[in-house]
Amino acid sequence: MKSLFRIITLIAVSLVAVSCFQEKGRNYQYFPNMYKSASYETYLEYDGDLFENGQEAKLPVEGTVSRGWMPYEYEDSNEGYQNAKANLSNPLPYTEDNVNEGKALYTIYCAICHGDKGDGKGTLAQREKILGIPAYNDAGRAITEGSIYHVMFYGLNNMGSYAVQTNEFERWQIAHYVLDLKRNLNGEPQREFEDAEIENASSMKKGIALRDAQVEHSNEKDSLAKGQDENSASATDDHEASEMSNHETSENN
Ligand code: HEC
């Protein structure tokens, strides 16, 4: 008897709960504040002139550089290519470490097309998947470290850009190795390694390491619950970063 009563109550309660449901109309929202927050939503459109463009989110200030990204001043155009070819030089010293790193990266990213020797006869060329891959000693092209960097950054026709897979430090390491291959193809003697101690690019290396650490750090922070006091946590990084850039500017002067 008791359980029958329970069953009836349960059915009655369920009926009450679902009976107001309309398939075609708007139904009640449970906790509407969860759907419609009182604060402005970043990307929603708002009427009136409260915000420029009616949107809370603003475009970054002109000249803003996003974290983890260094500006590259040469344009993706024929002119930019020629400029880079003539003027851009490798900031990394030609040390054994840098060249070995460059070789490893070259083998990962470039050899499949350009071949281990840089003669343009990589696996994809032999299988005729990609055509028109030049040898690095192609006289008509007369590649320079600047042009090598430029094509890695933007790509060139059938060759894609490597700006995402590699950072600028790695691209310069690869550029060293590509010139090595060019010299080998031409039968020229090996370039002598620079002393690892010179490390005039150590600030660049340090800068990139620091930047990568910051990117990782900020990704971690983003995924953490908000509301913690982030200022104190990032204060040390910012300090280091500004030290870094001071260092670089004084070097450039
Ligand atoms: C998918 C195949 C492919 C891969 C992978 C590839 N390249 Fe290329 N590369 C090409 C082709 C094709 C060209 C010729 C592009 C043209 O001139 O139309 C080229 C041209 C070049 C040139 C000559 C550009 C000039 O100034 O004329 C250089 C230098 C070069 N690649 C370097 C690299 C480096 C370094 C990597 C690795 C980071 C790489 N390539 C990866 C296909 C590839």
C-alpha cells in the first residue's frame, strides 16, 4: 500500500515537472543567470554607443606583438625576398652545436624534399610528388642565409612556410646547415667553426628560451581557474624579460 502510494506520488510529480514543456515555445530556464550573465560578454554585440563597434572586445593597439612571436620585418613579396637576400644575416655564431642542431632539424623538416645532401633529390622528389625542388648550389638562385631564412619563414610556391614548426633560433640553425650543404655540393672547403665561447647570440638564445617558457607558463595559467593573484606570480618573469630586452638594446646600439 505504502509503495503504491509512493509510485503514484512519483508519477504525479513527474507529470507536474514535464507537463509545462512546450515543444515549440520557450520553456523555463533553470538559473537564468547562468545563461545571461550580468557582466558584458567579450564578443557579444551591444546596442548603443557604449562601446566602439558595439563590442566590448577591442582590437590590440597597433604594433602589438603577441606573446611567443617575434616580428619579422621583411615582407612576403618579391621585394621583401630580395631585401632579405641582400641584407639579412645570421645572428647565430657558426658553432658546432648550432650546426649539429641545424642538421637534425633539417633532416626532420627539409630532407624529405631537398634530400640529405641538399641536391633536391629527396624522397618526395624521387617519387615525383613534388616537382621543381632546386639543389642548394643552383647558380641561378644563388641562395644566401637571408634568402634561406626568408623562404623558411614565408614558404615559396610549392614549399610551405616553417614559421610555425620552428622558432627563429631554429631557423637560423637550419640556415647554417643549408649553407654547409651548399658548400659541399660546390666542393668548397668546410667553414671553420666559431668558438662556442663567442655566443654573441646567447642573448637571442636566452630570449627565446625565456619566451618559450613564458608561453608555456601563460598557457598553464590560462587553464588554471581564474581569480588567483597572477600579478605576483608574473612579476619575476616580467623583470627578467625587461632585463633581457635592455640587454639586447644596449647590444644593438
Ligand atoms: C614539400 C617539399 C619541400 C620541403 C619539405 C622543403 N622545401 Fe624548400 N623548396 C621546395 C621547392 C618546391 C622549392 C622551389 C620553390 C620555387 O622556387 O618555386 C624550394 C626552394 C627552397 C630554397 C630556394 C629558395 C630560393 O631562394 O630560390 C631553399 C633555400 C629551401 N627551399 C630551403 C628549405 C628548407 C631550409 C626547408 C626545411 C625547413 C625546406 N626548404 C623544406 C620544396 C620543399
